Amino acid sequence: MEITLDLTKEKCDVFQEYLHAAIRKLTGSPFGPPGSSGYRSDGRYVITMSIDLPVESEVIAIQLIMAIEPDGSLKKVEFHPTADEIDNSKWNVYASNFITGVVTSAFSKNLIRVFTRSTFCRIGSDLDGEYWLPGFRFAPAMPENEQSYLYNAERYLYIDQEVDAIDQMHASDIASERALQYSARLSLILDTALYKPPTGMKWFLENKENEGLVSKLEHLGFNHPPHPDKMPEKGVECRLGKFESSIFSERQNSHGLLMCPKETRKILRGLNDCTPDVREAFDSCARLYQISLTAGRGFPTIRLAYQVGAVESITQNVTGYKGFSDFIKKEFPIYDDSADAFLEQLYGSIRSAHFHGGAFPLGEFNTKKFGWGVGNRNEHDNWNIDMYASKLIRQSIVNWIRREIMPRDENKL
């Protein structure tokens, strides 16, 4: 049995979301039915799913086949019974009604409002409180605990959203993708590494009364409080966080609790209003900057190499820049031509040498031949390179953000 649909790529994508939701409802499983998928020699991508279709007082096993065209469009769906002896007249009307219902729901945009919570981590002091930002709530998982100020502790943080979706699974998919985008944006704005909670097992130290200090292998994880079924009210789960730092400060979040810069809302609103190329430039930069802080923890070469890449991603998405060095020269607030040689070193001897040659020129794999710090000239020079490069890159990026993304009437401090 064939049912003609003739859907464009955009409509096919929507149709598939609603089809999977309908099958989840039919089967009662969030994982969907068994099946297979792959490309055929003609370039079409074929999806095959086995579903149990309720027909009057019985259930009939049916195979659903979709052959998506190379351009992403969908001409038709096919249904085949899994057993030859099944009479088509017993199920074809139900299969047709099933697909008709999916199409009707898909293009009448029948959606429900769903609350979702996504979890991220960072290393450092805790978040000052909850922040209500454009589109989401950003808050600590354990507000106001006695260890909030420990600078080397892992913190769990929530990104709460309400999304319009077909069902809970669809909402989870939408919210997860948006939360990843928000986490990258916040990593750049707050200059802190937000990452997904790690899994697995690690060794821990425990001081036992009779045995002294012992090692224990334990599962990683966090025992979350009960998950709310709706967006928390302001100030109920924890106090409101203060906007007291600045994205333009050279020593952002240098002490105390982590606070959102006072420009945070302006930047996020500006991203909603700016042109698509500027938005993509910011998000590309933010993703690489986030990786620089997570993968580069303890590896300054990796951190700087990815931050150079973050700048390059801006120049790839907007016009007006010849590349990394040209961007820094135009965007660093007070650029001195004497830094030209340093930019060449940063791009060639650090970024390119690392990505293309596996080099770690900032000494991560070198032994400390002269002890710790005192008298170690190489370590001192590497530290200066790291600090100066980080300053050049970050201040250039935030100066570009000030001009291109922050609302014109609000971009002055």
C-alpha cells in the first residue's frame, strides 16, 4: 500500500518529528519501534520501521517504509504486512488514517508547552543565584551551601526552559539542542567552561576512622532534588543572582561567586535581533571558545589554539577581516604595531604548530628543570605569552560583541 505525500525537505522534517511522536504514543515506548535505515544506490535514504497497528480487536504487524529523496523531499510512504496471509482490507484503512492523522497534526502545528531542565557543570565557585535570561533560567543546583566559595570544586548548574513541542521526548530534543547553544553562549560571556556532567567511575580519597586515608572507586553522579514539572517561580528555589561583573573587565570573575556580567541580557537580546551572519559568527566563536576552556584546562597550548580558532570563525562568517591577525588589529581597543610579531607567533608557532604538527610550545610536556617557578625562564616566558595572548583575544572578541551585537542605544557602559 502506498500513500502519496509529496513533501518538501522542510515539510518532510516536520512530518518525521510528528511521525515519531505518533509511533511513541502508539507503542508506549520513548525509543520507537525496531527498524533500519541506509542509502540505496539511487541516492535515496530509506527508513524502515516495524509497527504494531491496532485494527479493531487485534494488532497487526506492519512495515512502514519511507524513501527520502536526495534533496530531502518525501514523495510517499509505503505499508506492507509482515505476513503474506494478512488481508489488506483489514488494515489499509487504519494505516491510511494513521498517516493522515500525522500529516494533519504536523501542519496544524498541534503543540504543547513543556518544561525541561538541562544540567551542566563548571569548576570554580558556585553561581551567585538564579538568573532569568531571554528564553531560559540559569541557576545553581545547590544554592547557598557552605562550600560555595571553593575555587576548585565542581558545580552543577541548571538551564531551565519552556518549549513548544509535540510530546515530552520531542521537547527534550528541542531543549537539549537549545541548552547546548545557551551553554556555549554563557561560556563565552562569563569566560567560564560549562560542560555536560561526566559519567563513569573515578578514584576518591576517604578518611576512615580505623583505617586512615583509603582510596575508593566510585560512580560519578549527582543526586538531584525532585525535578519540578513547571518553571520555578522567581526567588523560590534560590535567591536572584546579582549582575555586578562586566564582560569588558580584564579580571572578570576573578574572585567570589560566579556572577553574570551586567551586559548579559543585552547581548542575548542582541543575538535575537542581529543579522543571521553575525549570530552565526557569535555562536561559532562561542562553541570554540567553550571547547578552549574545557579541553584546554591544564593545557594552555590547546586553550590558545582553540581561541585563535574562535576568532577565525568570526572572520569566516562576516566580512571586513582578512583573518585572525587582521581581526585583532582592528578590534583590540588600543593596538600597538609592535605586537605584529607576537600575532604571527601566536598563529604560526602555537595555533598552526599544534593543529598541524602536534606541538605543545607552551611546555605542557616539558620537565621543570630548575624547580617550581624560581629561576625557570621558560616557564616564566610561557606564562607571559599565555596571559598576553588571552588578553588580546578576549578583549578583541568582546569589543566586536559590543559593536555588532549589543543594542546600539545600550552599548555604552
